[in-house]
Amino acid sequence: ATGRSPFEGRSPQEQLIAHASESVRPPSEIRQDIPEDLEKLILRCLEKDPAARYQDMAELSQAFHQCDCRGDWDGRQAARWWAQLEGQAAKN
């Protein structure tokens, strides 16, 4: 959603430690156009406590389909987004 890793700019070992111990920066701090309900879904996916995350893909899918932005994204848009990210990564 942001085009960035939750803990970018760190060594692989530092990223592992951060994943286990630090809170994730909310996506809206990086991109202000992220809808609030989608941000809540993303943050729940990244919860430290596994019991606080969606328990399976059916639960996650149901939550996503309740998001107001669910109709704003399709396969073509996703393909363009991934191609854009790959292009940026190639430049770096």
C-alpha cells in the first residue's frame, strides 16, 4: 500500500528485531491517501500477537470486502503498481 517495507533502511538482522519488538508505522504517515478502514486492516495483519491478526484468508477477505475502497482496485491496477515498484527498485 505504501511501496515500502514496514522497517526499511535497516540490516536484515535489525529488521527481524524490529518486526518482533517495534510498532509498525501507520501507512497513513507515509501516504495520506490511504483510507482509514484499509489502514486498520493492514495494521491488524501486522499485529505482533498472532491471536490479534486475521485467523485465515476467509476472515481477511471478508474484512477487505467491507472496506469502502474495495471497488477501487482491480487486477490491472495491481499489475501496474507492481511494475512501477519493480521499475523503482531497478533504479536503486
